[in-house]
Amino acid sequence: MQSNSKQKSSLTRFILVRHGETVWNHEGRYQGQIDTPLSPVGLKQGQLVAEALKSIPIDAAYASPLSRSYETAVMCANFHGLEVSKDNRLLEINHGKWEGLYASEIEEIYPDLLKRWRTTVVDVQMPEGECIEDVRKRAMEAFKELAEKHRGETVLVVAHDAVNKAVLCDILEIEQSHFWQMKQDNTCINVFEFDKGKWRLVLMNSTIHLGFLFSGIEQKGL
């Protein structure tokens, strides 16, 4: 006798989003784990990505506890009646002594280290902060855990530039030295899946929902 019940899929789908713009993003300051708020442009970007995802079935939502990511996630989750769970493993890379500084200031104090960060990445330990391998380990621990917890479901995750890039390199099974070949614009959408022990990338750095923002609207203060 055949059962009419459907077997739950083993596939977990992730929608990975970067947070909206902050003033420090625009100014070129290193934020790291300093809790900087979304700018007016970032708030608009958050609304647009939320609109873009409102018709996509989403079963659970997670975010870095930093407000720029959490608030972006809440805007998206509200359309789905979901609470956003905070996960410290999704925090941006700890830039240590670089946090709060402009790139030009870091270049004056740590010229060699900044040059290596902008090129090789993998051998750079932030002064009193993290290296990219630290970020990769903690972020992938979170994603692997969520993949098992939410089998057969779609999970929204809102994180940060370095976190997203480290995760994308890992699921593609490429070295973190390819970090700078991964672009992650503010509120970009990435989609990837986990099934039977394998990752598959479906979409990366989609910003089609921001199209009109890049035609001058941000200059008007939105």
C-alpha cells in the first residue's frame, strides 16, 4: 500500500544578503564589528530587497546581531511574518585596531599589512582582530548547522561583506585567496543550496532590485 504523504526534501536553500549601506561604507571607514546604523540610502536599499523577496517563500530568517544586518533582515522577514534570529557567528570580520579608521589612515600606520589584505588576504592577521580563516570557520559552522536544521526549507541569512565572500569561496571549494574576486554590493542577493553533502551556487551578487538607485536617486537623499 502506497503512502500519500510526501517525503520531505533533503535540500536546504539559502538566500544570503549583504546588509544595506551605512555612512561608513560610503566614507570608506573600516567598520568591522562596530555597530554602525544604516544610512538613508541603506534603509531604502533594505526596503527594496525586502520587496524583491516578498513573493519568495521563506521559512526562517537569521542575521548578524549588528544593527545594519539585523535591520535589513527584519525588513525582509516582516513580509513573511517571521522573527529574525541573531547568530554571532555571522558577525563581520573583527578588524581590531583598524575599526573606525579610514583606509588612508590605515595605510599610513600599516602600509604593508593593508597591501597584503588587499591582495593575498589569507596570510593577514588583523591587529588585535581576526584573519579570514577565523571568519570562514565560524560562518561555515553556522551554515552547516542551519542546513541540517532547516532541511527542505528556504532560509534567509543577512550578513556582511567579508562573511559572504568567505562563505562563497568555501561552498565553491576555492581558496580564500579568491576573496577579492567575489563582489558583494550592499543588499545583494545570493542563492545557494545544500543537498546530500554538496553545495550548489545558484545566484551571486544580484542587485537588479536596486537598478534605479544607481541612476542618481541616492544623490537626492533617499
